[in-house]
Amino acid sequence: MDITERIDALRCEMKRAGIDIYIVPSADFHQSEYVGGYFKSREFITGFTGSAGTAVITAEKAGLWTDGRYFIQAEKELASAPVTLFRSGEPGVDTIGKFLEKELPSGGVIGFDGRTTGVNEGRSYADTAEKKGGRIEYASDLIGEIWADRPELPDRQVFSLGVEYAGESAAGKLARVRGKMKEYGAGIHLLSSLDDIAWLLNLRGGDVAYCPVFLSYLLLYEDCGILFADEEKFPRHIREELEHNRIRLRPYDSIYSAVSSLPQESRLLIDPDRLNYTLYQSIPKSVDIIRKQNPEILMKCIKNDVEIKNIRNAHIKDAVAHTRFMRWLKTAALSAENDAAETAQGRRLMDPYHADEAVTEISASKKLEQFRSMQDGYLMASFAPISAFAEHGAIVHYSADKESDAVLSYGKMLLTDTGGHYWEGSTDITRTVALGEIPQKEKEDFTLVARAMLRLMNTVFLHGCSGANLDCIAREVFWKERVNFNHGTGHGVGYLLSIHEPPVGFRWKESGTPAPVLEKNMVVTDEPGIYIEGSHGVRLENELLVCTDESNGYGQFMRFEPLTFVPLDLDAILPEKMTAEEREMLNVYHKAVYEKISPYLDGEERAWLAGYTRPV
């Protein structure tokens, strides 16, 4: 079925079920950002492949709401579908709530699968229906009724993360969390967020692409726990580890009956932002619910010293791979220039190692993956790679496919946003590379982005600041030029977990969960960008470690330490557009890049790196 046929089939199911409006979110049963194939219902019904968005279907209308990262992508992917794009947060654009208020008839029914809908969203839908004298129907997986070839639930094996990587035993983490439970007066803690469970138990899995977690729920008591997951995924030694920590395994789907059978007058700790609506509704009315942010969240955001040591090592390995990739690209661009000096513009890049093969977005991405795979301890990509040439760089979360896979040519830029999972941690890096001589406008934009990134990376601030306080340091140079970028400036990074680890980040607009105070040993990205539709995009991203600085009568000062050590392309920078202080920031950074990475390179590679880290 094409998208039109799928929507028509859904409307037939809606009519049969007596549902007037049906909502299809992006999440799985655990409110995860990235989901496995089984849970890609919103993509199935709209054709939009981005990681964030919500579809709303009525008898006559179909809409998709997504944020600024995906506006260009969604517009392209929805072009042939009977789905209207609603650009969330833009002036004059209805929110989903406003749309529901307008479209729901009196006495109407709003339907959704409560297992894939968050507590707060479900409650807001219920409030809207009540205002119209209607109701909600949250036990309906109507997409499942029409998705004939839906993928199966994943069954990858679970593996353990030793203390040499985690830096703390599962027993130690369980004790810390139980300490918080006691502080909150809770006897039971319900967890459904996959990254929190994986972190707490020092376990990892393969149920979600690029995010090494496993489908599970956890009921944690004062002296024991029940892990709801597919037992077949757990090797014997891991089952023994769980038993040692008094954690019992029970079938994955039995969580709902377990929650509905909680003892009367229990005191249950939940995080409404990380729990699905159906599970929330399963809690007996007699249970005293304590609504707090999961204590695991900030615990895992603040890395321990062992994790930090490992993360630094992972970034060195990643930088070696990425530096070799950048040199490979530059070699291909130089060959294109030399082969056709007078007609270089538009000349295709050929693989330096395979002269008869043209370099494309996908083949370039595979080459970077190959360089990473040569590093000891490399496991997998940490997210779906972005390899965006020329105008594709203006699509913030562009993903090349067979149809869009552009051949790289001389005189334009390639933007790559990629990362790797290593035993020592996870990496996320964006670099934009000039493939030969590029236009002046593209150099100006590149320089603007580089200035913003460097300024934020070199910020000194008082303890107590959050990423919301500091975001404008990067944006100031944009705002002075009366331009902006429509995404956050940075996000937290997990340790062999989700590459987007909330709630840490840099953002000038606060979300429902305020950005926390930046604490020592938090890891956050620094990634401003500029996107010129139909022409080009530039984004540069380093990971930063939050560190303590001087303490004096004014308070505790803090600073950032860069974790990423890959050159910023000097072929694209206009030093005359930078202040003297900014040029010094660049030179200091490049000096550190050479000092840290050159020992792992051969003679030719070191000479090349010396050229691309020279002072300006």
C-alpha cells in the first residue's frame, strides 16, 4: 500500500472503532527517542522518516507535527502524500492541542495507543475530549490492524558492561537509587526508560538501532527488584549477576498485570515524562504516586572518573579515524582539481584507493565507518550517519538513500554528522569539509559557525548556570548578523547509551523539562550551524566536558574541556572575519589536536595534519 491507501485503511479502522481522531506518535512503549522497526508506526502512516514527529488523522484531514530540525526533510518526504506539514513552534501554526480542539466534534472520541503515548500527552488528550463531552480510547493499536508485514519485536542478546568501563558496580548504583527512594518516601520505583534501566544494571543490548539497550521494565523494591524482559536474551552469567543483586526476571508483557496488582497504599515513585499512559493508568487508585524525575537521569549524566578516562580514550580513537577520513576526502578533491584544472567546478571526486569509483554521500559515510572499525574497541555507529553534500547539507537531519545519494564534486562542501560506540564510550562529531575551492559566501558561513563553536567551547562561567544560560554565547554571532539556527546548540551524551542524553543541553528556549545546572563531569555537545536551503549547510560539533575552574570570593567558576580533537577545515575559514581572540582560540585548539592525534599517525599523515592545524 502507498501512503494514501494506508491512511484510507486507517480511516476504515477508525470508523469501525468509533474513533473520530487518531494520533500516532514516534515513540515505543518506553518513550524512547530512537525506536526499532516494530514501533515505526508514524513513519508507516505518513512516510516521514525523521526521529521526531506526531501524526494526527481525522476522517478528512491528516497532519504531521515536527520540529525545526526536520522542516526541509518533512516537506520533501510528504510532497506526494496526503499529509499536511505543521511546523511546530512557528508563528501561526496550531499546536496538536489546538488542532484537536478545532477538529474534535462534540461528544467525539480521540484514539491512540496508550503504550506509545506519554503520560502528559495522554492526560492532555483526555482533557481535550472531556471539554467536548467526549472520551479517549487508548487501548487501540489501529496501525497494527493494517500493517500486514510489520517487523517482529527484536531479540538481540544482552551483554554486560564491566566495572572497568562503568566505573561503578550495579550494586553500588542500586544502593544510590534506593537512597533516593528513601529520601522521597517511596517503597517501589517503576522504571520503563530503557537507558535508565541499562545504566542502572550495567547491561546493554541491541533492541534499538544505534542505541545499545534492551526492551524491559523494572520494578525496584527496597531490597529486591523485578526485571520484565525476554529471558532468552540473557546469557546464564548475566542471569546469575541479576540474581546476585536480587533482581528476578519476568516476561516482558507481564508488567501491566504486575503494576495493576501493586499492594494497596504502596508508595510508588514514577517519572511521568518517562512512562507510557497505559502503564500509568494501570496503577491502582489506592497507590500513593510520587511524581519525580527518575533519580537515574542525573546520576548517569554526571560521569564518574573511570568513565571520563575511558571517554577521553574513545575520542582519541575516533579523532584518528576522522582525521584519516578528512585526509582521504582532501586527497580526492585535490585529484579532481589537478585532473581538470580549468573545468574543476562540478568535477566528480574519485576514491583515492579505487580510482575507478566515484565518491558519493553513502560511500563517503561507509569509508568513515571503515576507518572507525579499524580502531580497537569499536562496536558500532552511535546513530544513523548524516553525510550531506552541497544543498543536502541544509537538511539538518538528512539521510542519504539510493535515490538521493549524491556524487561528490569539486567546489562544494560535505557535511558529516556521525559517531561511534566504543567500549570506552560514545562519540558524536560533525565536520563540514570544503572539497577544493568553495564560494566566498560558503566560507563566510563556515567562519561564522566556527566562531560560534569556539566561543562557547572557551566559555568560563559560574557554577549554577545551565545550558539555557549559555546558549546565547554561541548564538550571539549569528544574531548580530540577523540569522539563527532552528535547533538546540548542544545535547548531553550517554556512555555507550543514547547519543542524545536529556536533560543536559544548550538551548535558548526551555522545554517542559528545564535544563539542569551544569555539573562537573557532564558531557555536552557544542554544535551551531547554518542552513541555506537549496545551496549548502554548515555545522561543526565538538563534545565538551564540564570541569571545575577557580574558586574564589565570587564563587565556583566552571569551564569546558574539549573531548573532540579533529581539525576545523582551514580551507573554509576566513581568518580576517575572526577577532584576534577567536583566531587564538582556533590556534590553541589546533595545537592540541596535533599534539594528541599525531602520535597515532604515520609520517605522511602527520605531515598532512600539521598543515591543517597550522596557526592562522
